[in-house]
Amino acid sequence: MLSAAGAVDTRPVKKRLVRFQREHRRYFAAQRKVIAIERRLRTARERLSRLDAAQDEAVETLARALVADGHRRRNPFAAFGAPSPSRVARLPFADEVDVVHRLVAAVRRGGALGERTSEAARAADDAARAVGQAVIRVNEIEAQVRAARRTRDAVGRAWHSAYAGLKRGARAAADDGAPEIHAILFPAASRARSKRPLGVTAPGNATGVKRIAD
């Protein structure tokens, strides 16, 4: 539409067109910011998933070490007040971090540890610490995304207002003897398409097996 504006005398709607051009630039900038932060969020979530997988493996390694030390094969964590390794792995990210830290502390309080168990406990604790830091980072970026979307949506409302004003002005110009403005800026085919600026409605969040606990 803005490109088409160069092909017609828009003086009858100059102020409305200038306003729309300004709001369109603002919206475009706000949307680009949302896209950039969402990209960072995807990267942070991917990193969190990788670290969580490493944590799950570290928990399994600790379980095997405890079984070798004589603990129950069905749930080697039972003596330390923790759920089984499979249940630990299904916990939300932050909850699993907390459980692993408490499990490692209980294992260390339990008495002398063999070298294999001691190393496995240290590795599980380190893995949980890394996941915890990644959870914090994801939470921070999610807050940034929400703020950016709110700003983008507010700008989007101004975009719609400017668009509607320009369209009304173009119709009025047609009544005043300049029908080409509305015909060129708002061709009939455009009526079948949505006038919502691309991306005003925030996409839904994907649901996974795990989530970041509140």
C-alpha cells in the first residue's frame, strides 16, 4: 500500500498517510524486536533441554553407582528420601534441580562414599547447577518476550487506528472527486485479506513434557 501511494496524488490524505507511515515504521521496529528476542529464547530453551538431558544421565550414573554400593535396584534413591531416577527425570526443570541438589546432599551425609559414587554425586550436582542457571536465563528472556509483545501489541493498536483513519480519508476523498486514492491504496482484492499487521497476535506456547516450574 505504501509503495502504491507513490503512484497517486495523496495530498487530500497527506496527514493521515504520514501518520500511517509513522505507525507502520514503529510497528515494524517493534515486531523485529519481538522476533529477535524470540530467537534468543529458542536458543536458550534448546540449551536448557541439552543440559537437562545431561542432568538426567548424571542422575542415572549416580543411581548405578549406588546400586553397586548395595542400594536397592528398584529405587537406589529411596534411602535418601528421593523418588526413583525415572520420576526425577519427569519433574519440571526447576523441581528436578532442587531434588537433585537435595539428593546429592543426602548421599554425602550418608557416610563414606566410594570413589565412583563420590564422583557421580559431584557430577550430578554440577549438572543440576548448570540446569538451574539455564532455567534462570530462560525465565529472564521469557519476561523480555512478554514485555516486547505487549509493546508490539500496543503499537499494533495504533497501527490499526492509523490504517482505519487513512481508509476513511481515502473514502472521503473519493466523495470529493478523487476516487483514485481509495482505488489504488485499497484495491478491492485487499478486502478479502486480514488487515491485522503480521504478528500482532502472540503465538501460542508449545507444550512439552517438561516445563519451567513457577
